[in-house]
Amino acid sequence: MSPASALLKSEWRQGTVLPHELVPDGALPPLAADDKLLIVSHDCDVVNSSYKLEPYVEILVLQPKGAAARNGIFLSGKNPRRLQVYAKTAGLPSLYEIDVHGKYRLDRGILENGHRDTTLDVSPDELRKIVAWTARRYSRPSLPSAFNDRITEKVKKKLAKKLEADGDDISALLLGFNTYDELPPEKPYRVILRVLVTPDICADDTKEQRVLSVLSEVRKLLSQCEGIEVEDADLVDTVELSVEEYCHLKRWDFDYLSPDDETPKPE
């Protein structure tokens, strides 16, 4: 295959959108007309001059969702399987959802057959969230199964309901453990809980109070689980959290908190 052209190098980057018409028939599962194909390969791979070294481009399918579908569990990369992001269409913010299994690779040469779709604009901040979320699929921490099993379905449903409603502004839930071993039922897990937010959330009284209500509810519900003792819980922002403390904590992915179908339902 010939070296990449000037069109490829000028037109395409990570975060640009691939028009449906450039995708060969049968290369992807059936798509809805308003689905968007976002390129997530690194810039250097997208425009690499050698098709031998970089034969493919990786994409994610973004599905449009109505405002009523907003779910705090799926925002800010807190759930490893589903992500909701906002992108601009015609200058207005629109909600899109990504399923981690909707990730595909295509022959990179198709990018030379046309121009990018300019009807969707993904901001640099949202793109960073998407890329980080995609990478975490392979690097997220695992928690002891014995700990996860101590969280009852009733508690999971209550946690999911609260996080769906008020978890929008939370960057991550972090847990520290007395041990990461698989403990027998008679030995408790003693944990500390940190709700991580960006500094702008703490500067907004309304948002801070909403996040604090999540912190209080999560602490209360965890404490109701036999064999789990919450020794400390606090709200911290990304500036205050020290590297040392962060290294002793693990992200508590929201898939551990949701019912099996990951779709919280009212009790």
C-alpha cells in the first residue's frame, strides 16, 4: 500500500468523526443514521506515513440519547462499560452514549477517500475522558471478591439510585482497605472512602451539597453491609488529594455498585 497522503495528514486526528459513507459495506454492524463514528487512535497512528506499520484506525460508536437518558453512573468515566458524554451538534450540547463493546478497527486507507464529518464537535476535555475511559478497560483495579459479595442487592439498588440521580459531578469513588486479601466472613474489611471531585465542584455550593449527600448515603449504605466497616469518609478535590494517598486507594468502579443489568430501577 502506498504511503499516506497529504489529505490524510491534514484532515484526520484523534477525536475527528468518520462519515458513514466512508465505511465499506459489511465492515461494521448495522448503524443508526444518527450514530457517530469517533476516531480514538492516537494522532501519530492516524497520520502515520506507513500503512505497513499502522494498517488500522480504531473507532468508537457514539449513540445519541435524549436528555432524559442522562445517568450519573455513566458520566465522567465512572462505569467501565458505558460512558455518557456531551458533544456539540449545530453548536448545542447533545448527550451521547458509548458502549465499550462498540469499539472497532477499520482499514486506515479509507480515510483517504473523503473528508471528516464536521456536524459533531467533541471538546478536548470530553475527548480526554473518552480516551482515558477506553484505556481503563484494560487497567482498572480489581477489588476482593469477598468484599464485593458483602454488598447486598438491596444496597446496590439504593446506591445505584442515588448515584444515577446525583453522581454527575463525581470524578471517582476511591476506597482504601486494611487488606486486599480474600477474607473469611468473620473478618471485616475496614475501609476509608473518598469521593473525588474537581475544584470547581467545591466552589459551587449547590453542586458541593449534592456531592456531600452522595458521600453521606454511600457511607451509610456501606455501613449496613455485614463485614464492612467504614472508618473514615471524606470529600476531596483533585488538587487536595496527595499522590501518596492516591497510591494507597483504588477506584471503586460503578459496575460494582449497580444491579446486574446496570440499569437502576426504582424500588
